[in-house]
Amino acid sequence: MVEDKILELLKRRDSGHVSGEELSEVFNVSRTSIWKHIEKLRSEGYDIAAAPHLGYRLVSIPDRLTGIELKWGLDTKIIGKKIYSYKEASSTNDIAYGMAVSGEREGAVVVAEYQTSGRGRLGRKWVSPGGKGAYFSIILRPDILPREISAITLLVSLAVAKAVRGITGLPAFIKWPNDILINGKKVCGILTELNGETDKVNFIITGIGININTKVELLPEGASSLAAEKGVAVDRLELVKAILRNIDKYYKIFNGGDTAAIIKEYKKLSAVLDRQVQINYHNKLMSGHVVDVDKEGALILRLDSGFNERILAGDVTMLR
Amino acid sequence: MVEDKILELLKRRDSGHVSGEELSEVFNVSRTSIWKHIEKLRSEGYDIAAAPHLGYRLVSIPDRLTGIELKWGLDTKIIGKKIYSYKEASSTNDIAYGMAVSGEREGAVVVAEYQTSGRGRLGRKWVSPGGKGAYFSIILRPDILPREISAITLLVSLAVAKAVRGITGLPAFIKWPNDILINGKKVCGILTELNGETDKVNFIITGIGININTKVELLPEGASSLAAEKGVAVDRLELVKAILRNIDKYYKIFNGGDTAAIIKEYKKLSAVLDRQVQINYHNKLMSGHVVDVDKEGALILRLDSGFNERILAGDVTMLR
């Protein structure tokens, strides 16, 4: 698209101007045509100033998770080479799943500003109010067995927690397996789905829903947003880009076989390690002290009886 | 459908006759209408004799895997309560998968006489010539984690091997994980696919392709059919029904938590236990002596070095 290319030229010129004449020559179209493209960009939220003799100058970009902005300077190897951006989507996981079935390559990202049917773990709803959060799903095609999917879940939550810390400075921790907590409140949920056969994963869709500048009143009880915890708005584009970069980095480590390195970093940010917790799985309760997260991502719980129990799945509640 | 009900009445009358008058009264339609339904059944391959004064008599049923015939006397709890029968299908796994996504309940069976795009494990093709084999897929919704899917694979292969033995008397064995062999030749393949999330299986589709009376010339090298091994044709309907009954039985045991009982029976029919084998996984070869199939369905291989290796996936070749 010509608009994308004009935008790129304006961005590369830093704070300087690009004349209508130059643009018209570069793209080999009339100056009136250039003006129409500039108007189109303005209608999408780009603030582009025009000064006589000097030309056009990019003043600011819109607060929107578009493919072009997310890709700008992303510099990843796999994640986000393709980005499909929607203002509104039913569920980005559903869209990505459909794309994966149709053969879309790994690393493709589906992002939406608003989800009408956002889904959480175990068939739960994921509240996805518009405009201030980020809801995105990534297609992965690791050459693994279905049993190894837990590592992907941990890797993605680690990537998110690190990105939140890097961009906002907030003390983000991970509640096993993959909720991101700040000050004990949930700010992000991750839903990792798979399609495979007994001894092969065909593809994995990992979906991330993160409350960035979302109004807390719109969120369920116990949830919060990054802005609410920090007290100021957070740059959504930079945060999502940081998450994509981290996933790219940890996914590379995972594919290289060094899951141990990921688990080691994950444990440093664990909200449950060395804590007394209660686990609810299939309506069976179990409580104990979390002593480890093992190499397969299972939680090792020391029961009151002194025996260790290996927990593969369940909902964790932290006890005082 | 009236035809189904007429058929049921004819079947229940054993070798006796049912008069047109009786049928006309039972279904409250004219005798001409009854005659038309009988003609319809005849066109589907049912041999129905008509004698003056005595009425209609069912002489034989067609050699076709129809829902009505498969359900006849099936007497299962879960498997086959619904059967969708096709003369031709792209892939019964694909059809069942789509039905499962749309909410179809567990136990539903999709069966075809012929597949245009039959699929085997790891993206391989499954040759599905028409008319003499059976290709069917079952929707299961066990409350398990993705890592537990191996048990389903073993359970289904056990069910098939047992049914083949019961109906044909042939010495069917299971090549781990789930090929059925007779005299060292493959007669059946099983493809188990899943859809789920990190800690929940949404559904499993287990697809069975079995060469029953299939001409060996139509099959790939190394494959055979039950009829070729036995020397006479095998009753396809009875075989498929026996498989469905066995899956129903073992699935109940699995849901009851007694995977150990299934593994125990599975091991009795294992073609690889106590044999020298070579395993190929991701183009890495490993050879050794199979000493066990563990409680999670993994193969325990004693390497030449004396160490045991736990094999979760791979292709097995038996060595002399």
C-alpha cells in the first residue's frame, strides 16, 4: 500500500519534513494523489502536519495496534513476520486457529482492539473491553509431542511478565501456570490451545489478553490493568512489541532444547514458589507448600503429610 | 424413517413373513405406499422376498456399513449411539472433527465405505479403496490432559486387535503404538487426533482404517487384508460392530481410572514386547530390546549399553 510506504518515509525522516514534490517523485503519482493518501492516513489517526515549502511531517502515530505500527522496528526472527490486525474480532484465538488450519505459517499474529467472544481457560469467558487493552494470538508449529505443550505456556507467561516489567517497571509475577499478577491482581490471561495427533503437535495457538489502559470498572472482580497499578497510561504498542520480541527470544531457546533455562527464569518470577497454596483440580482440593516447578513445568507441592505431589494442572489459590 | 421401521419389523419377525396388510396398518399408510418403501429398501441392497398371502420376508441384508445395520443389536453405552454413514467421504476424521467443533456429543461415529483423502499418522496418506474395507472415526470427550492421549491410542488398538481375533480367529498383534499386524503385515491403521488447551482435552477423534475384504493389489507394499490372511471374506458389519463394542468397553474402563488393566491386556497382544527393535523418531535411530510398555503407554527400550530408554513416540521396525 502506498500509505504504508509514505508512512515509512515520514518515519525515517525523523523529525524532518518530506516535501509533496519528493513523495510525488518517489511514488510516481501526482501531488494531488499524495495529498489524498496523507488525508487517508490522517483519517486513521496519524497526525501529519503540512508546512508551506517544507512539506509533510509526522507529528504522532495513533494509539492503535495496527500491523504496520507493530512491525515497525520489531526485528524478530519468527514471531510477527505476519500480523493481522482487527478493530474488532470474535476471538483472536478462533481466527488464528482457522488460519492455522488453512496452513498459515508459524509466527503469524492476530491482534484485535476488542473481542466480542474472548475466551479464557477451561471454557471461561475473557472480558475484552475495547480500545485500551490488547488481545492477540500467535500461531506456533513446534516439532513436539502434545505432552510438551506446558513448556509453551510457561514460556509465553515468562515473556509477558518480563515485557511488563521492562516497559512499566511494575513488579509482575506469574501465578502458575500462566496468570500474570501485579500486586496480587490479575492483569493478563493466557490461553494456549493445540491441534495435534498422538505423537505430533500440528499447531499451537497461544492467546494473550492483557489489560493495559483498560478501566478497572470494566473488568471482573480481582482483575486490574497496568495503568491502574502504575497510575499512568502505558504505551500499548511498545508493550505488545516487547511481548512479541520476548516470545521470539524464548521460543528460539525452547526450540534449541534448553527448556531448563526457561524454567529457571520462570521460577524467578513465580508468584507461588515457596508459598502455601491450595490447588483445585476437577473439584478436588489439595493444599501444601510449593517447593519447585520441574523441568516439564509441573508444580511440586509438599503436602502437610510431608510427601511431594506433582501437579500437572489445576487452579491455584494462594493462602496466607 | 418408515423404511427403518419396516426393516426393524421384518428383522424382529426372524424368518417369518409380515403381510402388506399388517405393515399398512402399523404405519397407517396404504399398501401401495408400503410397496414403495419395500422397493426403496431393495434398491439399497436388501433382499426382500414377497409371497402371495404370506407377505414380505427379509432374505438378506446388504454388505454395507449403514447406520441402521451397525446399530442393530449394538448394545453399547456411549460408542455408536449416533452413527453417520457415508458411501464416500474425504476423510472420516475430518468430518468427525468438524462435527465435534460444532458440539457433537462423544460416542458419535462417522463411517465411510471409501475415502478420497484418507489420512494416516504424521501427515501420511491412508489408502482407502472402496467397498471392502471400513473407515470410521469416533468422537471422544474424555476429561483428561493432552499428555494422557496415548492411553486412548492404546485402548483403541487393543479394541481392534481383540475384535479381529474374535470375529476372524486370526492372530492379530499390535505394533506399538497402534498398528494392527497379522502375520507381520499391516491390516489396520489408527489415527488419533486431539483438540484441546494446555490442561484440558476438548475432544479426541480416533480414526480407524481397516482392510477387511480389500484386494491386496490395491494396498501399499507390506499391507494386507483380513480376507487375504484368512482366505475367506469377513463379515464387515459384524467386525465393525465388535470394534465399537470393544471401544465402548475399554473406554469405560479408562474413564474408571483403570488404565493399568488396559495396558496389561495390551501387552499380551504386543508384537514388539520382548523383541529387538529399531526406533526412528525425527530421523534419529535407536535400537534395543523392548522390555515393557509403562503405565503411560511409553515403550521401555533396553539399549545395548544396558541403560533403559523411555520412548514416547516414533516408528518401530522389528529386527531379527
